[in-house]
Amino acid sequence: MQGVNLTYLRHDVDAGCDPKCIALIAECGTEAYGRWWLLVETMARSSDGFIDMKKPGQEQMLVRALWFQGTESLHGFLGTIAEYGLIDAGKLAEGKVMSDSFLRRREQMIAKVEAGQKGGRPRKKE
């Protein structure tokens, strides 16, 4: 489902208990965990659900969005979260910042929104 920007992102209250996130926090601290969620929010705002670093301006946009001082820090962070499996390492090598689990959840959220727009339960009468 391309071409959709999410305005709402469900965040599981136990996301920090995910083994990948535990490893990220253990190695890089809670600041990295916060940056991970800033990245997820950025992917959610993109029309395709991922960031194409080959597009002009995308790399600098991520530097600013994740509060890095430069591209070297950004690439180090992206490499680290790819090692933990939070983003797809193969796609990162192609210049795309993409999370398969996020894309699956994104599709589910979009399907729910679209189902709600098509009808569903009638509104309560006032």
C-alpha cells in the first residue's frame, strides 16, 4: 500500500522488551532507542513507509530528524540497528531504510483505516 502517510502510529507498551530493542539499549543506551522511534515515525510519515536515501535531500533530512551532527553518525546508527535486525541490512546496502515488521504493521493500520472509511458499524444516533 503505497502513497499513504500515516497520521497515527500505534506503539506497543512493551516495545522496549523486544530482544532487538533490549540489545540496542544495552549497547547504545536509551538515546539510540529514542532515535529508533524517531526513525519509525519518519518512516510512517513517508508515502511508501521507508526512506530512500538515494533521493536528493533524504540523508540530510534523516540527520536532522534523528538529531545527529552529521552523516557519519547517522550511518553508524543505521548500521547498528541493521545488525540488530530492526531495519533490513540488505535494503540498507541498496540505500533504503526499511523495516519489514513496520511495513507489515503499516499495512494492517492502513487496511483498518480503509475499512473504517468504507462503512463498518453505523454511527450512534444523537
